[in-house]
Amino acid sequence: MTTRQTLGKLPPAAFGMLELPPLPTALIEAFKALDDLTGQASDAMDQLGIAGVVAGSTLRPTDPKARIVGQALTVKNIKIDALVNDAVAGKVSGLGDIEAHNLAQPGNVLVVQGVPGVSSMGGIMATVAKRSGEIGAIVDGAVRDIDHSRAIGYPVWSSSVSPMTGKWRIRTVGINVPVVIAGVAVAPGDLVLADEVGVCFIPFARAAEVLAVAQRIGESETARLKLLESGITLEEFVSASPTLQ
């Protein structure tokens, strides 16, 4: 077995893990098959008492048609206290997110705890991410060059957009460590679902449980839609609905 190697941009202590614990491919494909991806998953998480859903108005997609399911590859960025002019003069960037892209496996979703109003991802890193096999990014913070990320088919959900580079304003302090995204705790390897409606972060250990409930919800919704399409009266529909819970 080949041991994963880092690029030396960050100290060893910055890495929580070099490889993510894998979820079964069949489970991920089953989530992709849900008709209403984040809606049905969110309802399932409500039933199971799992808090991990963020609205699409909070984490806005650069491509409203995008729909992704994959495991979280996490990056933690913090604000640098130094003056921007000093950082520019010294030509020292604090960003180390390329270490995450170096560890990425096909199908991973980059999940970044960023800084408000400052870009944690631009066109170059989106291209690197795409080449590394990542299927998209979730950024609690700003991103830029969104025309470029859209053009290469790399969807991004972010809390804001800004032309202000993070190169001189942000420091990466953790790769594959626990992060907080819009108030939700996310661990490396957790399952990430995202579409136009929002983002669901599902704990690794509960992914199969959420899927089972979401599938039952989907089946019930399909049955209700068929009843409505059949021309059933509203009185008959209300009477039948309890049996479809």
C-alpha cells in the first residue's frame, strides 16, 4: 500500500489525516438516485435528530443546475493579522490548500472553513481541484473567478463572492481536520450533498441510516404524486395521506 505524501507546504501537525475513511460506492450512488436530493435528506435528518443542513440562500451555488454527492475533504483557513502591504512585499502566501488537492481522491468534495469577504478559492485552485478529481467545493467564506469555475464544470457553494485575494490575508492551518461551515460541524470523510436548494452534511457513521429514511420518504412522495396525478379528490387525498407517511 502506498503511503500518501504531503507537499511540505504545511507542518505535519496541520494534517488530521492523509486518507479519508471510504464510504461504500453503492451508498453514494443511492444518494445520487434520490429525486429530491437535499430535500429528502433534510427530512430524513430531521427524523433522526441530525443537525447538518444549510440553506441555499446561505451557501449559494455558482451553478444552480449542479448536484453533487461526495465525501468531505476539509480545509481550515484563518485570517492573517499582518498588514497586506507587508505580506505582498515579502511575497509570502499563507494559503496551503494545495495540500488538500494533493490528497484528494476522485469524487471528494472540498469543504473550506474560510474568512468572510476574502476569497479562499480562485480560478487556479478550482482548476487544480478539478484535475484532482474533486466534484465541487463548499466554502464558508468568499470565492472569486466564478465564471472560470463554471466554465470548467467545477461547482462551488459559498457564503459570498469577492475579488479580494486570500493570498495575503488568509493562512491555512488545517487539512482534513474538523471544520465549522455555517454553524455546522463537519468532519473529514463526512458525506456532503449539495444542489440548488442547499447543502446537507451527514456524519460518516450515520450515512446509511439517513439514506434508508430518505429512500422511504422518497417512496412516500412518489406515491402521493401518483395519487394526485390520478385525479383523486382532495378529500380522498387527505384520507389516503396518513397511510403514506
